[in-house]
Amino acid sequence: MAQFWTLIGFISMTAGALFFGYKASSANSERWRILLMLNFFIATIASVLYLVILTGQGEGIYNDHNSHWVRYVTWFLSTPLLLLVLSHLGRTRLSTIGGLLGANALMLATGFLADVYPKPHNITWYFISCGAYVGVACILLSSYRAEAERNHPGKVGKDAFQRLLTVHLVLWTIYPIVWILADTGIDAISDGVEAMLYTILDVTSKVGFGLLSISTMKKLEKFPAWAEKDEVVSSMPTPTTHPDFGNPGLEQVSGRGTL
Amino acid sequence: MAQFWTLIGFISMTAGALFFGYKASSANSERWRILLMLNFFIATIASVLYLVILTGQGEGIYNDHNSHWVRYVTWFLSTPLLLLVLSHLGRTRLSTIGGLLGANALMLATGFLADVYPKPHNITWYFISCGAYVGVACILLSSYRAEAERNHPGKVGKDAFQRLLTVHLVLWTIYPIVWILADTGIDAISDGVEAMLYTILDVTSKVGFGLLSISTMKKLEKFPAWAEKDEVVSSMPTPTTHPDFGNPGLEQVSGRGTL
Amino acid sequence: MAQFWTLIGFISMTAGALFFGYKASSANSERWRILLMLNFFIATIASVLYLVILTGQGEGIYNDHNSHWVRYVTWFLSTPLLLLVLSHLGRTRLSTIGGLLGANALMLATGFLADVYPKPHNITWYFISCGAYVGVACILLSSYRAEAERNHPGKVGKDAFQRLLTVHLVLWTIYPIVWILADTGIDAISDGVEAMLYTILDVTSKVGFGLLSISTMKKLEKFPAWAEKDEVVSSMPTPTTHPDFGNPGLEQVSGRGTL
């Protein structure tokens, strides 16, 4: 059964990667290309993960417990890209992006320690990892949301980021619950159910969330954004008094030649 | 014989590192310093690699096959820098740089899996890795070339990037051919010949390519570039209608204080 | 005794992390948030390190020598952040930051090789690692200092960076001395003394240096900086003739929407 769900995961992720890759290659603005390329690499990394698991590699016995350590390797690579998707949509400023990526890396590193550590210390690491996740969630609900709504004022922006954050946080919160129910924790569910739940979560939070990010971008594009265009900015009354609000998006960093 | 070629590789890379390091320390513009520093670190990383191999470390037996895994570690570090050299010369935009670095990382990660995987799955990874390389090549020949030529219009720019891309792609294409001929693949060449071919390829594609990047930069500098200077940009008729062409180079990201 | 000092290290780093984290969450400018967040993650990474050592993990026997390899993992993550603290304070330009981070990574990678290599080659790597450290120190004392003083002219800037660099270089120079005195080198001090010295060094160079960076930022804020504000820059007589002086700090890269 675990094998079946891994195959489903591989097929879904590959299909998602092909879809996002095709869209990225035909995107007609830098902002869309970045969004689609991030989603392409998220799905591709997950696709490689499922192929590794499918061919029976990427696991090992540590302290009497069989760990799929390869999951952590790919999560370590794909979750920063997911947070960059959120940051790109919200035009998040650098310190908030840094805080999100740092807390996320801490969450995964300590989650990995919880997986491979001997008992009873593994539970210590589990709670530290959950603490780091609470940090990610707090930054998303405070700084991230405030900046995203400021950069996309009005009901459309508010609703778009409300939905994005709700979906994101619900999905990410289920991961540590599966973790503690599986043999990594209290061993209440079988390996097959664990594989099924992780696959459904992965496909939803990667391919599904990618589709949601595309529909969010489309909605946001129809309305003017606070910091979206240089002409908008130049009409702001006192720009220099808000020296650190707003980030016009990743593409602007490299698009300076066109000012 | 393998030992001899490794020694040749070590000496060449060290000489290259010293040359690029000396040039970098005496460079008089940020654009030159970045180019030379990238080349310095590319040669230095390779120099460390050859010293590790020379002292008999960095290899191990995985699935009945002796893998020089340390090669992948150093390729993982030096190839992104090589792509940054290309991006720096071409003033490539962020989404294209991201696509290149992502496809390159995928190529090396799956190439490493092809090296250490048990048969027959190693061949699957080899073809996936080749697919990622085709992705790198496609981005270079489409987006990268289009942006580089747009940023450096005229025959000089066109010829410079034509030569740069030809040399780069010919060299990088030989790597997977050596890989498949060596004991990683069909075992048609001896370890000594493999070491010789990798050393010649490495020195040419690192030190040689570095020298080519310097001569290309010199040529490009003599001609005005589309997005090179702020005064050029300010005279563009409709800058805001091309919101994502051109990147004035890495140095500009941090050079904002001088606007 | 080693255990006792590790516990001291864990408590100090956790206290430091809580302090910097609290300050970061209440910072009211992007420049301060970045500084405090960098210090928060530096202390947090070290805190995780000490908890790993405290629970008896993160070490292994390589070539008849017990290596705390986990130290290198955390140094690899925290030292770049320390250099970013320095760069953020000094508004260092990109090529200098790249040189610092590259030489630092080389220093740690070869230092790790010196730790796990069989004799006699470990001494070769030790000297290569020291050479990379000399590279870091040279960049700090030449390009870094010149740019920091140019961006913060006057006696206050000069004194601030003089003190910062002196403290930084003295602390970092003691590390390789402890390394060579401990069982990684000539084995002149016991494991307990080694743990004590590393703990004192770590707490001083992370929490202590973080406090120094805060007081330096406060001092620098009171005086106008060359490249600090856009209005200052616009009054510069010939800005385009200094195309690569000055970096208004990391926050500016993402703060473009407010121009």
C-alpha cells in the first residue's frame, strides 16, 4: 500500500512539474515566470523524492527506527521555495523573508533530529521543531500578512491572503500530527496509512497550493498594488518617510536597468 | 596515471586560482571584481578537490562501484559559480538565473544518484540527469541568449555570446559522454583515461573558460550596453513598458547608494 | 567538566537567542530588524549545537581521533551570518561580501578536512584553512574597512569599525590556536579545557559580539552616513563617477517600492 501511494505521489508531482514548467516557459512577465518557476522546482524536487522512495532508497535504520531521511532532504529544498512563493505574492520585505526561511530551516533540522535521535531525546527535538513551526506561523500571521495587505490594499488583497494563509497553515499543521501518529512518534498508524497521508499532504501542499498561488496572482493582478509599479510609487506623497514598507517583488531586484 | 593527471589538475587549478585572485584584488570596478572573484573561487574549489583526490580521500564503494563522490560535492559548488559568470556577463534577469541554477542542481543531484545507485536504476537517473542538462542548455540558448543580445546589441555582443555559449555547451556535453564511457557507465575506458579526460575537461572549463570570460568582458566593455549605465537607461523612450528586460549586473543590486 | 561547559554554552546561547528574538520582534525599522534577526539566528544555531553535544550526539571517530563534526555544521551556518552582521553594519558592497563568505566557507571546509583526515595530511589542511582565514582577515582589513569608513565618514565611524574589527579578529584568531592545542592538533590541553575554551569563545563571539553590533548600530545611527538615505545620495555632486561605492544595506535591496 505504501508503494501504491508513493507511485501516486510520483505521478502527481511529475504531472504538476510538467504543467508548471510548460506555463513558466510561456509566461510573458518576469513576475509570472518567477512564480511558475518556483512551483516547477517545488514539484520537480518532490517528484525526484518519490522516485527515490519508489526504487527503495533514501531510508535507513537509526536507533531502532526506520527513517525516510530523504524526505527531510527534499523538504529542506522545497519548503523554502514554497515560502518564496508566498513572499513573491505578498511582496514581502527582506527581514520577513529571512525570518521565515530561518525558522523553517530550524524546524526541518530539528524535525530531522527528532526522527533519527535515540529515545527519549527525540521528543525534546520534536517539541523544539514544533516551536520553530509556531515561529513560522506567527511571522506569517503578523509581519507577512500586514505587509501583504499593505501592498495589496482593499478587500481583494485581504481575502486573497486570508485564503492563502489558511490553506497553507492548515496543511502544514497536519504534518507534525501525522508525524506524531506514525512510527516516528506513538506508532498509532501503519506505514501504509503514513505513506498515504504524506502523499495526499504533499500533493495538496505542492501542486494544489501551486494552483492556488496562480489563481491568487491572477486576482491580485487585476487591482493596483501599493508598491507594484514605479509610476504608482512616484505618485506617493511622502515615500521617504516609509523607508521599509513594501517590496515590489523578487523580479525587481534584477530589473533595475529598466527604471 | 590517474595520480599523474590529478597532480596536473591540482597544479593547473592552483595556478588559475592564484592568477584570478591576484587580478581580483587589483580590479578597479565592481563589475570586474565580481567576475574575477567568481573565477577565483571556481578554481580554488577545484584545487581543493584535486588535493583531496591526490591524498587518496573522497571516494567510496557504493553498490559494487567505486565512486569519487567528492567530485559531485565540488561540482555542486563550482558549477553555480560558472553559471553566475555567464549571467554576470549577460546581465541575465533573475528568473533565468533561477532556472539555470535550479536545473543545474537537479542535473548534479540526479547525476550523483546515477553514480551511487544500484543497477539497473542508475541508468534511469543518468537519463533524468541528462534531461536536466538539456534543460540548462535550452535556457542558455533561448532566454539567456535573447537577454544577453538585447543587453549588448550589435555584432560584438552577438559574436561574444555565440562563442561563449558554444565553448560552454561543447565542454559540458563531453562530461556525460565521459561518464557513460567510464566505469560509472559501460566501462569502456580505464580509470587513468577517465582521470585524464576529467582533468582536461575541468581545467579547460574552469581556468580556460575563466580566461575566455575575461576577454569577453573586455570586448563588451568597449561598446555601450542597453542596460549598462543609468544615464543610458534614463534616455530610453518608454522604459516602463519593458518591465523585465535587462539586469545591469550583479554589482548593481548592492550599488544603489550611488544612484 | 566538558559537560558542565556545554551546559553553560547551551544556557547562554538560549538566553542570547531569546533576547535578540524579543528585540527583533519589537524593532521599528527594517535595518534594525535585519541586524537583530541575524543575531537571533546566530545564537539559536549555537543553542541547537550545544543541545546536540549535551545529549551525547554529533561526534564520531575518524582516523583514530574523536571529532565533534557537529561543530563544523553549525559554524558553517552561523559564521556567514556573523559576516553578514558586519556587512550590514558597514554597508559593504556585494563583491566584498562574496569574497568574505567564500573565504570563510573555504576556511571551514578545509578546517573540517583537517579534523577528520588521517595524519600527516591533516596538517596540510590545517595550514590551508589558516590561509583561508588570513584571506578573510585581509578582506576585512582592506576592502571592508575602506568601504565601511567611506560609508560612515568621521571619527565615530572610524572608531566604531576599528573596535568591531579588533574584537572580531582577536576572537576568531583564538579558534585555530585552541584547535592546534587540543587533541585535534598537538593534544596539549584536555577535552574539558577544550570545551571550556570553545564555549567561552562561542558565547563571546556570538552573544557578546551581537551586543557589540547593537551598540555600534546605535552609534552609527546618530551620524549621517554617506549612502544612508536617498535624499543624501541625491545631493551628492557626481554620483555616477563612483559606480561601486556604498551599499545602503541589505534592507534596501527589497525596499525599492518606496523610492
